[in-house]
Amino acid sequence: MPQERRSYESREPERESAPRPRPRRRRRKRGIGASLSFALLYVIFVIGVSALLACVGWIAANDVLALNKEAKTVTLTIKKEDTFDDVVDMLADNGLIEYKPLFKLFASFTHGKDKIAEFGTFTLDTDMDYRALISGMSANSAFRAEVTVTIPEGYTCAQIFRLLEEQGVSTVERLEDAAANHDYNFSFLKEIPLGDPNRLEGYLFPSTYQFYVNHDPVTALNKLLVAFDARFTDEKRAEVAGAGYTIREILTIASMIEKETDGTDRTRIASVIYNRLNNPGYETAGYLGIDATILYVTGGTEVDVNADTPYNTRTHQGLPPGPIANPGMESINAAMHPANEKYYYYALGDDNLHHYYQTYDGLSKFISTQERYK
């Protein structure tokens, strides 16, 4: 038995133990650390750029939308010679905008450059965004600075022009040019030739007006002419024509009344003027002898009775060539409805009132009693 077992065992081939395969190590991909670093840097860069752009965008938005600005009101004057760049510089210099290129870009995209007025004075503030600033500088802006001007009765064109310049409406030079050379569309001016700055004398109606600061001179003077046109109604024009006078002649008489009146005697002065005009055979021989007409040309307060001018009503018969001032309605009405009296002379007394006489002898006696004539 033991032998047989051995033989059985001997039949079995001896198995050699096979070597176990070694597990493969995974190789790390080269450069993965560098890629992660690059990706991280890229993300940081993108976030940084985004934050920077957001910051820049916020700053730009603050300027465009007028956010977080210190409260400030500015009066800005645009002159005709100013360019768009000049306007932008003024906005920046006055703290209304911070970034000039940004404002120019906005104005370009919104066509705002074309909306800004050629000239004018505007009241703007730091609460106004870019769009409001552009709108606020337009010709029809509600933010244009205005001034109230009262033109007294009896002011001449020259005095009106100086007053308007003093109030910032326009300059004397521009107003004179507008008066002399612009052909205003009113029938009462059609027969008056262009070229003389005083051609509107008598027609610039005295009243209280609202003007823009740095107003267009033609528009400013047109306001006064419109006021006269509205008050000198069709009924008045028909009445003037029916009496055999022209509007210009009535205004000439009214202007003399305005310069001569003591404030209470307009219709009386009117009667003296008409008495002298309509009775040339009387001792006045048609000479009005109103010194205000001489002073209109010579100026000052001293009357040169020998002044060589058709406005010298001591040496020239009839009415002077035109109005010597811009009369109010009281004087115009007096010129149309004089008192029915026979006086030919008057003189201002020490009481600052006019005294009236039918004869030169009566006038002379009165003058001899007054201190102001001694």
C-alpha cells in the first residue's frame, strides 16, 4: 500500500508555483499642477478684471446718472463763439461732470450735441444727469436763466439798449445791430428804411418783460414790438387814419408829450402841440418850440437853441422827423384825444407843475416870477 501510494503520487506532475504579476503603478500626468495653477490664476484674473470693469462701470454710471455728487448749483453762460468742446470744458470745470470723454461719447450716441443752444445762460446743478444737462442747455430749456426788466415810459432806444445790457439780456452793440438791420414783420415799420439803430424809436413799448439772460437780441426787441402791436389796436389805427395822421406822426406827438409832461397834463400838452401845428398864422408860426426834441439829438441837459438839426423845433416848422422816445399808452391816448383848449404856451413853475398861457406875454410875466428861471 505505501508503495502504491507513492506510485500514484508519482504519476502526478509536480506543479511549479507561478510568479504573481506586479500591480502597475499609475503614472502621474506631468504638468497637472502647472495647469491647475494657470487655471486658478486665470479665474483670479477674470474675477479681477470683472471687478475692475464693474468698478469702472459703477464710477462711470455715477457720473452719467449724477449719483453721489455734492449738491451744487451753477450758472453757465454759452456764447455764440463757444464750441461743443468749450461747453464740455465748462461742465467739467464747474463740477457738473467728471469725465469729459464719457460725456462726449454719450452726447454723440444720443445726438445731444445738436440739442445744445448756440448761446444762452442756464442754471444747472449736480442733480442733473447727462441727459438732463443736455436738455437743460437747449434753446427751449426751462433752466435758462431769466431776468425781469421794467422799461420806463419815455425811454429812448439808446436808454433801453443800455438798460437791457445792464440786466444781462444782450449787449448794446448787438441790440443796435438788431434794431438797424433786421426787417421785423410789422406793417407800421414797412416805410422805415433799415440801417439806423434808432429806426424803432417810438415802437418799443414800455412795460415789464421777462427776458432770458444772454437773450437773442432780435427776439428781445421783437417782444417789445409785439407788445406795441397788441395795444395799438385796429380801432386805434382806424381812428388815426380817420383823423388824417399816420401812426408814426401820432407816436412822434406822443413821445414829445411823454418827455414834456409833469405827469398830470398830457392832454393839455397835446392841445398846445395841435394848436401850434394847426394855426401857423398865429405868433408861433407853426414852430413847436419843444426843447426835448433838441436834447434828443444833442444829449445832455443844456439846450442849444441854434442846433443845426431837423429835430430843432425852434428853427424848423412842424413835427420833427420821428419820435424822440418810446411813449406809454397814456401819452398815446393823449396824442389821439387832446384837451379842447386854446393854450399855446406852457412853462414849468417852481411847484414842478406846468402853467399854461394863450399869449407869449402871459408866459413871460409868469417866468419873471419864478426862481428857477433867475
